[in-house]
Amino acid sequence: MMKELFGGKIFSIKKEKEADNKNKNINKNANNKNKKEIKNKNIIPKQPNKQNQQIPKFIPTKIIPIQTYSKPTLIGLTNIGATCFINSTLQCLSQTEDLTNYFLNEKNKNKIINENNIALKNKNENQLSPAFHELINKLWEKNASNNKSFSPNNLVKIINEMNPLFKLGEAGDSKDFIIFILEQLHNELKKSFNDKKNTPDPLDQYNKDNTLQNFLYEFKSECSIISDVFFGIYETTNVCLNCKKNYNSKNLNNPICYNYGIFNCLIFPLEEVKNMKLKNNANQIMENSNNVVNMNDCFDFYQKNELFTGDNKNYCNICQQLFDSIYTTKIYTSPNFLILILNRGKGKKYNVKLDFPEILNITQYVMVKEIPNIIYNLYGVVTHIGESGPNAHFVASCKSPVDGKWYRYNDAIVNSISDLKREVIDFGTPYILFYQKNK
């Protein structure tokens, strides 16, 4: 289901031993209760109930989770050669609260730097997660001046060596980059977990429960911070029309073949979404104009029924030949942080405008609802300016998890945003949207 990609190099972080020694001294002097508080909360321990008992002094490390920040760190990223598509994406990932808290948390540093399973097992030359760890800690450096910028040379160099799509000095695409970096970080940081007690029965794709259990067993065996934050599950159904017509004679309980998979982003091809909307509203007057689609249109397109016929017929394992079939994709569970890509195709201008909200409700499009209403809040937008190619430019607009205000990250320059609709929603061409789920 999830394949290994590329390789990695371990990078050392200065003063790691010094920080470890500080933590050891703290733990020696703390009682069991205070040890737990220090480990979990990274704050000064509360006064013990026993009198005359010394309170161990807590020495904070440089790495402190987002909740302890009194103001956002507005640090830009230097453009080191057509890297605006990388910079804008990294800024949005940096404002993803759960992800950044993981990389800022001191207790996770050893997992990222020294215990990465890709480096230990495969001994690859390049490794991305330590460089990403370094970048997050630079972007969240405390007491840094607002006009400060950081050059992501280390991270970009490794990316260049890993993937030929991202050569330094050549224009790239934020869509390709977000897909690459999430998959790479997941593959590096995932931890295997084998539950031999709950091994599923042999796969039967015409049995929904059996297919789902087989998938969940495989999915849960390899989880990471990336899967915790960004992964959702989709369900596909494929109905062979010949099986549907004759499934009783084939000893099938139903003619539906089930499959499950994971996604870390959803891609909406806006031209196709618009065409479907025009077709569905052929005898009606469309709202606003023919070139405007909304989020409901996009999710309707994502889960539409597709007829595979003619040259696109599917091979049916039951019939053992090609037959017409109906294929449908639905969101089974939604991720904690939802990434939406508004695809237009290479070298094209947007002829379609997407009306996207700051608050997004997708309850009706999710099969398993762990909460009554599945609502997301917009916190990041990658905006594309111009056509694809050497003259294209990408900027990020992000809502800080510290003060709840919006800022624009244009490579090394960071400015505040006063009007969300005018300066984010209606600015340039929104390309990638980042949403956080209400909990």
C-alpha cells in the first residue's frame, strides 16, 4: 500500500549532548510526580503538597511547543534560486500546529535525528526529516526579529538530490512538492506495529467488513506523525454491470467490489468540475457565473459515479473478461488537517474561479463521522501568480496558531494581512488550501 521512496542522510544538531545532560540533571532531582509534569508539559512544576520539600528548578530548552509562545515568529525563507514554490509550501506546513509541535518537542528529537528507520535499516545517503527538523526550529526561533529570514540551503540541497523534479534554479510546482515531502517524511518517520492477535481473515473484496479490516490492519502497521496529521481514508466501489445483473447465479452476496486507501491531499481539477456543473445545470441558470464553482461542486465531482465503458472497460475477476462497470470514490474518514489542491494543468491560466470559504463544512461528504459536524477552518493558502514556467511565483498566506492573525510570506518578506477576503481569498490564484478540523 505504501512504498518506500528515496533515501536519507543523518545530520547532527549542535549542543545535543548539552541539552540531554540538562534533562538528565532535571530528572535526578525531581520526584515521580514532577518528572511526569516536566516531560508532558514543559513548564515549571507545581508546588508539592509536602512541606519543606525542594522544588526542582526547570531549565527550559531552546525548543518549546507553540502553546508557550506569546507572539508569532515571523521569519521568512530566502529564495535561493526559483525556490518560491518550496518556500511557500514550507511556510504553510510550519503553521500546521500539530506537525510543528511534534518537531519542536525536545523528546522527539532523538527519534528524528538518531532513530530514523530509513537511515538505520537501509543506510541511505540522504535523509529529509533531520533537515526539516532544523528548518522548523529556525522558523520558530524565539525572540527573533520579525524582519529576519532563514536560508533553507540544507533542506533544498537534500531535496534536489532526492527528486529530479526539484532542481535548484529551475521553476517547480507546489503541488508536486507537497505530495513529495509528505510521503517522504512519512516513510522516514513511520514505525512498524504488528498486531498478531488481530490478524484479519483472507481478503474478500466483495465483503465490505472483511476488506476494511484487512486495510486497517495494513494501515495501522505503519503510522507516523504525518499519517496522524494529514491522512484520511477513502472507499472505492466498483460494480461490474454483468455481475450486477447475474450476481445471484455467481454465488455473490452482492455485486460490489470494495477497496480502501489513504490520501494526504485531495486534488480538484477545476475545469472538469466546472464542466460537470454545467452539464448538471444544463436547464438551469447557474449561480453567479459559468466560471465560478464552489466547494460543494468540488466534493460532488470527487465522489461522482464514473462509467467505465468502451476502451475503458475494467477486467472483472469473477467474469474473467472485460465488462462495463461503475466506479465511485467516497471519503471514508477525514484527516485532522485537510489539504486541497486546485489543479488547472500545466502551463494554463485559471479560467475558473473557486469560491472557497474560511469555514468549510464537509459533513455530508464523509461516511464515518467521529463528531456530529465535520467542520474545518482555513489557516493556509499557497497562491500562484502567473502561468506555470520560469515566470511563475508562489506566495503563502497563513493564519498563525499563536495570535490567530493572518500573515503573507513572500519568500524572505513577511507582512501582516488586514483584509482576508481581499488579500487572501481574492488575491492572485489560490492554488493549495490548508484547513484544520474543529475538535
